[in-house]
Amino acid sequence: MDMTKVANVILYMLHKQVKLLNDKKLSILLFLMDYNHLKYCGKKIFGDEYIKGSRSPEPKILSELFEIIATEEVLEDEDDRVFFIQELLDNMDIDIIERENFTELHFVEIGIDYDEDLFDDDELKTINKLVNQYKEATPRVIANDTFKIDEYRAKEKGEVII
């Protein structure tokens, strides 16, 4: 997984003032970006695997990292996940919001600009298209759109979609 690209697409979404940007909305948008880019350009942008969850697709590695952040689990220094999490925290703050039945992560700008040079022209087109399409949408609305994708519907919960 390319955590530098993930961090930069979050910075881009913050710059574009994407509404309700939390870990769930981000996860679904990353799936749609990777799904569309794989379908039309033959490769994923971010490189994570996506698993069919009960309500939406979940990026395998990123979901694990978000869970570690949400629970404030302490990792050993040599754990590779420390480097992935640090890559995020070098670029933004992450607020942990405790809800009644779940924990939500909110991404907060800290004055770091996104680096669009990390992405090729086709990747930027894919990212722009989906950010503009879902900028105002709730995570639920976006998740509902994933159910329109045949490859998503065909999978059982827990199976790899892409």
C-alpha cells in the first residue's frame, strides 16, 4: 500500500473541503478510486486490498491502521504499522470522536499542502472525478452506490473484492 498517496489524497480532500470526511467516507472513496482506476486503467492507485464489509467495502491494511489509531493501541517501534501511521500523522491531525456505538476518526489540516506530483494524469482524473461526485455526500449514500457494482454484490462478506 502506498501510504504517501493515501495521505496526499486526504490532504487533497481537505483542500477541496469534502464534507463529513471521516475514516468511513475515506475508506469507501479509496475503494471507488481504486476500483474505477483498475477498471479503466488496469491498476490501483493506492494498492490496498478491499474486503466486503457488512455496510461497505473496507481497505484491509488501512482499516487495521484506523482501528489502532481509534483504540490508541501502543505498537512496538519496529512494527511496520508504526511507519504507516506516522506517515499520516506527519501530514495531518486525526481527531478520535467517540460515538454511542462506534468510534469515528476525523482528519484535520495542519498546514501541509498535498503533492499532486505523486499522481500521474490518469490517477488525478480518477481522484478528481470521484471527489467532485461525492464531495457533499454522506458515507451512507456513497456506500449505497458500491452496492450497484456487480463485483461488489457478487462477493460474500469478508471476501476480497479487488
